[in-house]
Amino acid sequence: MENSAIVQSSGMPMSQINLGGVIQIPAVRQVMLLVGVAAAVAAGFTIFLWSQTPSYSQLYGNLDATEAAQVIEVLQGAEIDYKMSDNGSIMVPDAKLHDARMQVAGQGLAQSSGGGMNLLQDQSSFGVSQFMENARYQHALEAELARTITSLGAVREARVHLALPKQTAFLRDQKSASASVLLQLGAGGALEADQAAAIVNLVASSVPNLTAKNVTVIDQYGRMLSSAGDQWGDAQAVNQFKHAQRLEDIYTRRIQDLLTPLVGPGRVRAQVVASLDFTVTEETRETYDPASTALRSEQISEERRSGSGSAAEGIPGALSNQPPETAADTPETSTTQTQSATNSSRSSTRNFEVDRTISHVRPQSGTIQRLSVAVLVDDSPLEEGGDPQAFTTEDIDRFTTLVKEAVGFDESRGDTVVVVNAAFRSAPALDDIEEPPFWENPAMQGTLKQILGALLVLALGFGLVRPLLGKLLAGGNAAGNAPYAGGAGAELMPAGSMAGSLPAPSFDDKISAARNITGADPARVAQVVRKWVSTDE
């Protein structure tokens, strides 16, 4: 009872006692405790912000100001967060990357990287040297070619480098131009041979004095997409190879479709090798048929002359055209012979048409010279519980006949067909593909990030902040209760378990507490001293 009266007589509230204890803690310790608490709170706040901040990926880069503004407008309309990087790239959260690309592509934006011939319009040519004008033109031409190539579906980005020699008036000193093209293909994208050849021809046709053999095309992995000299060897050879491959595939499908109903699905394998002749020959032939003639025209000329007198003689002229003079004595016999003279002539001209044939033959290229067919047939399937059995010789002969009819077998060409029956080995069972851990799933990474941040904040709170606050409060309570526990010893301590948990006061603390009590209430201290003297203890 007296102990409790002593504590109450102090007239000091408990909050003031704790504050006084805190003030009595050394200044260095106070600063360290406050710094620790502040650092823990700052670390927790930083972890919380980190857990709430999403990861960003590049949406588009190398855009001009106009296109960048249009893309940002689309993102704002779709309520997609974005930020601009230092190099001008537009960044969006990973979870919204595909959605953002679909939104931008739907508006038809970000299809080009700017530049091109616009560079010549934006920059003034006043006071610019010819060298700078040529450099600007070359750069603009490279940008235009890159923009055109990027319009292809499989190409995501392209860069073109042109090496244009200086023009000269001397034919011997002229050099040919060259070009290099770097393609950035999309994910899983690939260029076909004809597409690569099209890019080569496009660049070669766009630059003066540039031939296709001087154009080099590579992808981002350093793979050569166009060979030097002749792109892909020869386009005609590539087409011929594709034609042969298509023909072989057609024959292979025919064989499999024909035998699958007989032997079962997956129990037949076929390979066809077709030797084709792509030689192109032209032949012009002209033939005549003597037996087939027809009279086209006939001209007959007949002349007959009869009369008396001698024939005209002498030199042609005026005298010869005059009538002859009458002779004085003309023999009778001579007159008789002249009267009986007769002349006749007959000529005939006939034109016949002979049957003539002119033929121009150009055989179709790609004719089949020889077919080689190999067919592998699995054993005959039985009902469940039984072992497969090999086909008989009669069955193999039937299969061979069917295959020959399917491919148009021609023995004169040297075609061969081989059908073999053998037991197929079953493929080993594939191991189940393990699903990736859930923490590698991009959809779960954001949630896991927040959970990890919350755990770190709790760990800091319970592992660092709470012990520091506990020590601070414990030190304050010990310092505040020390004046009441010093002079009176154990009897002056209030009853309860709190006294046992506080650290024992030192001798100086006890002296200081006794002085404080004596100064505050001397009468009560005197009463306590008298009680001590009167008692035997």
C-alpha cells in the first residue's frame, strides 16, 4: 500500500515518465535507433513501389516525331500505360505489349521508320556543296529502299548500304555500284528463295549501274540470303527442282492413298525419284508428197501458117515491105512448090501444186525420263492379342501392280518399282513435356512480384522495425521508473510482473532517485526513515 502511494505521490503521468526515459538515453543511441527505423520504413516503401511497378518492353523504336505522336495517341485512347526511353523508343508494360501492337497495327501506324526522300525536302540546299548533296541523296535512297523492303510481311526491319562510285567520263575508269542489305526478320519468319531474289532485283533496279550480282542480302543471324554472282544459282534451275519435287510428292501421295485402305493407316512408306528432261528443242520441218499433186494452171499455145509464095527474104526496110515486081519469066514448077508450103507449131505449159507440210515442233520441257519407286509395307495387322503377320507373295504382287498403275509405269523408259514387306518398329514413347514452373509464366510474374514485395515488407516490419521499437520503449520505461526504484529498493517497486522484466538500476541511479524523492516530498521521506529506524529489520 505504501509503495503504491509513493508512486502516485510523484504526480507524474506515465507518458511523461516514458518520454523522460527516452530523453535520458544517450544521444548516439537515439540517433542510431531513429536512423534504423527510418531506413526500415524507407526500404519497405521502396519494396512496395518496386512490387507495384510493371516491367516495360520496347513497342517501337526509330520513329519520327509525327508517327511517335500518333502511336502515343492510340495508346492513350486504349488506356495503355507507356513511357519514352532516352533513345526515343516507346515502352509499354510486358502484359500489354501484344495488345498495344494490335491497337497500333489496327490504325495502320508505325509502318516505316521515317526519313527517305523527305530528308531532301526538309533540308535547304542553299550553300551546300555538291558532296553533301550527293551524300544526302544517297542516304535518302537508302532509306527509301529500306522502307520498301520493310513492307514485306516477313521483314520487320531493313537497312540498306549503297556503294556508289564517282561518275567519270572515261570508260576504262568506270566502276560498278554495289549494295548490301541487312534484314531483321520477325519471330519465326523466313524468306523463300524467290522472295530473296525479288529483294535483290528490287535493289538492283532502283540504283543506276547496279547489277543483281553485286547485291548482298543477309539476315540478323548473319546467314547469306543471296549468293554472289547469280542469286540462288539460277532461277530456272530452282523452278525445275520445285517442279520435280512437286511431281514426286504427287506420286507419293497417290501410292499412300491407294495402299492405306489395304494395309492400314501409318503402315506404308513410299518414295519416288523422278528423272526429268528439261532440255528445250525446237524443230522446223518441211515435207513434200509427190503422190499428191494437183493441176493449178495450164497454158497451151498453137500456131499454124499455110499459103503460097516464097517466104519473105532480104533486109528489113522500106524496100522489103513493097510489093514484089512481076517477073518476066517465072518457071511453072517454082510456082507450084510455093503454093504448097505449110508451117505449124504447138506449145503447152502446165503448173502443178505439190502437197507440202511445214511443222514447227517444240517439245514441252520437264518430260519424265525415268521413275524409281520404292514402297515399304508393314506387316498385316491382326485383331487385338495377335502378332502381325507378313504379307504373302501374292499380296506383294498385287501391291506392285497397283503401284505401277498409279505412277504410269513404262518399262521402255527403264522405270523400276520395288515393294518390300517388313515389320515396322514402334517409335519410343516420348516423355511428357514438363510444364514450365509457374514463376516463369509472364502472367504470374507480376503477381509473384507483389507477393514477394509484401513478404519483404513484413519481414522488415517484424524483423527490424518491431525489435527497434521494443528496445526504444523498453529503454524509456526503465529510465522513467528508475527514480522510484532507487532509494527504496525492492519495496518501492510496484507489484506486478513488470518490475521483474526491467533491468536492475545501478547504484548511481538509486542515489539520484533518492535525492529526487527527498526534494519532492521531504515529509514522506522522513516518515519512511523513521519507520526503518523503528523496525528491527
